Amino acid sequence: MAFRQRTIQSYSVILFIIIIFLGLGFTRPNTAKAAGILYVDWQATGANDGSSWSDAFTNLQSALTAAGSGDEIWVAQGTYQPGNQRTDSFNLKTGVAVYGGFAATETARDERDWIEHMTILSGDIDPTGDEDSYHVVTGSGVNATAILDGFTITGARADGDSPHDSGGGIYNAAGSPALRNVVIKGNLASYGGGIYNLDSSPTLVNALVLDNSGTDGGGMYNTNSSPSVINVTFSANGVTKNGSAIANVSNSNPSITNSILWGNKSPSLHQIYDENSTPNISYTDIQGPPKPGPGNLNSNPQFVDVSNRDFRLQAESPAIDAGDNSVLPADSSDLDGDGDTTEVLPYDAMRSLRSIDDPAMPDTGTGTAPIVDMGAYEFQYPNNAPLLDSSGDPFLAPIAEDDQGNNGTLVSAILASGSNASLISDPDPDAQPGIAVIAVDEANGLWQYSTDGGGTWTDFAAVADTSAVLLAATTNDRVRFVPGPDYFGILNPGITFRAWDGSDGRASGNRQVNVSQNGGGTAYSSAAESASITINPVDDPPAISPIADLTTKIGQAAGSVAFSIADIDTPLSDLSLSGSSSNPNLVSADNISFGGSGADRTVTISPTPFVSGEASITITVRDATASAQQSFLLAVSGMDLYLPAVLRADN
């Protein structure tokens, strides 16, 4: 058989060049920078420096060049090409995580949706010909901290001389990147149309590999490599020789679990080709003769619609609840934003919940129920939208006027308040009650939420049916109203929400969620409800304006001097005014008189005749419970210079 062997020796020169390039001669200067987020959006019109969505890089290559270890690159929806030359490729970097699926408005990674906001890495740089990129993505020389998550990789044509005849979608030489939530489709290469691995052990999780083609290894070609393949669907790939889905040669021992290899085409009709290799296959559905290993199947997985490339599972598929829970990787990047990085990955490749139990199917897999399905997509047992009783008049705990540091009310307490203590009901036994906030009244204050028990608070800002905030009825999620200065009363409606059952796989705290499609089988109720809040008044003290110091002569009154008073709670006509003096010999309280009305008042001071000196005059305004004061200096001079000393006010 004429089958080309790929050995370590045949690539020793290539590997040497890669090592030199990465480690010695062409290392980018070490520009010390703090780890952070670099933004990419091909439509951005700002500074093109990656510092924000508005100033995002318009080219992913620029972000990869600028990124250092610990950085994340967030890429907005759209199509990105590695360059104009066929040899250009998106080169992954150790310590850099690249995430797709953003709408270019998100402030947290878990708000992205790589299905709704498709982000494409395309090698189709020659739309009218065949001079396309050899490799769309390259993961050579990196470890598992090089992450690619949430992309469609397509359009490569690796038809050149070695190594440009291998790995159209992704080329890995001595590299082990982590590849998650990716679709690798429509790529061509002699060896590994979708992925090529040489001396590499990448991880491929929640992936769809389809419509790739080549000579050998239509979906994946491994040479002396042991990749980990978990919950991956290989279908509609084709080769002219061997390994329509996967080809393993030269001591390649991949681990393949919870996957489906079905409908790939080769002359031998074998989905996997092994030469001097021993793959470890378990809980995987493979077309053709049965493969040894626990839990393996060779039954039609019953895809929904292969002709339209819908590789979800139909009801009663043998792949449902047939996987191995123990191999699911940890959610180390906290993709759902719930703060738990030890849980297993919560999503499938469709961004639906992973490990959903189908009560109509037996658990043929292994682990504690719910058992994970085989393949990229988890079968979503039909959901019933939650029901919301909109006649319950729920409310938040009352707060005091000007209480801007209040600790809010638990979402669970809001749902249990009012005349109906069971505001939400759901026919699905595994539903997790919560709310999707779609409106807030901020005419007299600010609405905020917390998902950590009140430790930190976030403004709701602009919410709507197309941009809701999700909150769960847990011991952590709270809502509060921060009233504006001196505002009190009943705010009704204060906050408006739909019921949310958690079946959409989103985490509490997710923002900008579109809940305009609701009811039926969605995660959101068709009905909406509003909760009120009472802000109790607090008696604010009155206020009085400053009064300038006064000077007069003996025998002359000081006044009439204007000043103003105010009280947010009390009618001005109910306020009282009084005056006092630090020098009663010069000015007694009886000689301080007031005039005017409403806010505009006057004070007149009549010093004792034939007496000079100084006195501090204090004017006090009072309501029923509080008071305010202003003091000023009165100086009286003049004729007393000629009076006997016994008559002077300062003796």
C-alpha cells in the first residue's frame, strides 16, 4: 500500500526551525505589560489599540502580536483572515486565551454567545481561485495554556510542499493547545484536512469536524501524537485513501471519548485508520465494525438533518445519556461566570447545557446521573417555559430616605413576597427559578444587583426584553434601589421581570440576554411582573443661608439683613426662628427681630443704647425635630469713646 509515513526523522529539520524561531532568534522583545484583555472587532473605528471595544484592534493578528502570557483576546463576531500570503496563519501563543462569539458590547466573558455571534477564522484569501491559506491556525510549540474557544475555522487549502500539505484548519507541530467549542469545516489538505498533529497532544472538546477533505485523515491526522478528543462529532469528512475521520500513524495513541464518528467517506469505509498506533477509544459511536473499549457503539446516532448539517441528536438516539462523565474537563476558565472553576464544562458546542438527563432513555453511559451524551451536542430534553403569576404584587423590603448603602432584597424573597408566595411555577422538575429583569424605573434613583450576597453591586443600566439581566433565586443574588437625594414614596412599578428557569445554560449575572422570545419551550415566561419598593421619609433638618458680619454705630440698628431658610419636609410657615448673642450687654435676645415670609427672611439687630463692643449673633431655624444655625459677628462702635469707662459694654 502506498501510504506515506510521517516520522519524527522526516520532520527533524522543520522542528529544529520551529524551536529556533520560538525560542532564540526571532523572539519578540519582552515588553513588560500587565495581563489583561485585548479586544478585536473588524468594525471598530477607534484607536485600533485593543484597549476597549470602541478602540479594538481590527485585525486578530495585531492582538496576537501584542498579547503576553496571561492575556485574553476577545474577538467580536465577523470573519477574520490570517493575512494575504498563503503562508500566513493565526499562531497561538502559550499563556494566551483567544475567545470568539462576542457582540462587541460585553463586559464579562460569560456574556458571549458563539452560536448567535459567529466568529469565523477563514483561509479563503483567494475567493475566485485556489490560492488560499495553507493553515488557518497554527498551534506549534505551545502548551495547554494556549486556548482557542468559540470559533469556526474554515477555508484552508494545504496543497503545497511539506509542511504546507498538512493541517488545513489547524496545524500543530510539537504543540498541545486547548481547542474548545470550535467548528472545523471546509478545509483541504493531503494529510489532516481539519487538523494535523505532529509530536503533539492537543485537547479537542465540544467540537464539530465536518466537510474536510484530503488524501488521508479527513478530519484529523496524527503522527507520533496523542491528542485528547472529548465530545467531538466527526461527520461528512472525506479522503481518497485512509482514515475518513481520523488517521493515526507512527505510534499515535489518541484518547477518543464521548464522541461520534459517522458518515465520513473513504474507499475503505473505515472511520479510523491505525498504523503502528493504538488509540484508546471508549463511550464513542463509530460507524462500521465494533471498536474494542467500554461503552462503544456502532449504531446510527440519528442526527437531526445531515443534509442541512444539523448534527444534533434526535429523540431516542442511542448516543443520549451514553457517555462517560469522568472525562469531562473542568471549567477552568469559568465559561459560565458562576465562580466555580472546579465544575465540569457546563456547555456543549451549541452553548446549551451539558449533561441533561433524558428520562425517556436508559443511562447506558457511566457516572452519576445525569449522564453526558456522546457527540458535540447534548440532546435537550423538551423544556417547558416557567409560569409567572402576574397578580401577586411582589415587593422589595422597604428602605429609608437617603439610604444609599442598603443591602437590598434577595431575589428569592421578592418571589415569595406579596399576596402570592409562589410567584413562579414550572412543570419541569429540574428547573432553577430566577428572574430576567427587563425594565427598571430610575427616574428617582438607581437600581443595582449583586451576585455575591451584597459584596459588590452592579448597575442594571439599560435593560429591555432584548437586553435583560438574569438573576437566580439563591442565597447570593440580591436587588436594591439606591434612592436619589431626599426622595421618598412608593415606587411602583420599580423593577419588571420575567421568570427564568435556567434551562438556557446561562449563569446568574448574565447581561444583555435577549428574552423577547419567551413562553413555549424557552427558558423565560411569557408573562411579566413588577415589584414595588417603599422609601420611607426621614425628617431632614432645615437649612439657613450664611449671613455676613455686620458693623454699626452706637444708636443705629443693624438691619434689615436678608437671609433664606429651607426645609424639604416641613412647610416654611411652620418653621420657627430665634436669635442669641454672646454679649447680652451689647445685644440681648429680645433685640433680635425677624421679618419676611416663606424662604426669604430678614433679621434686624438693635444694640443696647450707648454701648459699644462686639457680639457673636446666632440665628436658629427649627422644625419639629431638628434645627440649623448660622452665626455672624456684630461690631458696634462710635460715641462710646467719649463716655465714662463705667458705661462701656466691655467693662
